[in-house]
Amino acid sequence: MYGLMHLAIALWQYSIPVNHLNTVGETLLYLKVYYDEFKSRSTKLAIRIIAVFFMIFAAIDSFILEGFHQINSYTNLLESILIIFLGLLFFERALIKTHRTQLLKTPMFVATIGIIIYLSGTVTLYLISNNSYLSTSEYNSRILYLISACFLLLMSLLFCRAFWLVRPNVVVAAT
């Protein structure tokens, strides 16, 4: 992604189109994770339909509504709403249907906490980043992106914890 951003800057003098693609890729990745997690056929079908409508909306937002001259805040908002909803649905199923007592040792539960914290925090930042008052000041823009980086760091730490919880079964061979 870093290389694509620099290529876009070299070609177009800005990298916002890469950000638009990143939003779509990130959302499809989250949808795939939750698609694999849920077992219900109706939920899986709903996630497929959501993915199609999301891609159509993202294209409309990028080419018609907001264009490539600013961050696609409507698409980011829709991404956050959809993925937070799926995260809460996962929480509901993990808490009520499985009656797990040690949810903080469940990797997907820990990862979902990170996803929800990141998306709920950054959606606000993306929505206000297109505000003309905030975007004209370089200082304000840097503060917004610093806060966004903190949310990303927190999500990354929770992802590390989730991956740490997934340990392969080690079989000790008798010698």
C-alpha cells in the first residue's frame, strides 16, 4: 500500500484514489472474516448481498458523490456501520448462544474488539476531516491523523493478542 501511495503521488500529485481502493479492500476483508465466522446460511447470504451493494455504493461515492478530490467519508461511514453491526452480531452470538466463560481468550472476540474500537473512532475522524475549517490547517490535519494512528495501533495490538491466542497444537514425540 505504501508503494502504491507513492506511485499515485508521482502520477497525480495526491494519493486519495489509493485511499478509496483501500477502503473497499479493507471492508471486503472484514466481510470475508465474518462470512467465514458465521455458520448460518441466511447470514452468509446477507453478507454476500451486503458486499455487492457496498461495492456499488463505493463506486458511486468515488465517481459521483464525493469524487477523488477528498476522502470517501460516505464509504467509510457505511463500512463502519456494516462492520460494527457484524461485530455486534458476532458478540451477541458468542455471548448468548455459546455461553463461553472466557471470551477474552477467544481470538475472534479479541479481534472484533479491536475492529469495533478502530472503526468507531476513525469514522468520526474521517467524517470531520472533510470539514473545510479542519482541513485548511496543517496542524489540525496532523492531529486528526495522529489520533487515527493511535486507533490503528490499538487495533493492531489487539490483533497481535488474537494471533497470539491461536497457537498450534504442539505434539511432543516420544524419543
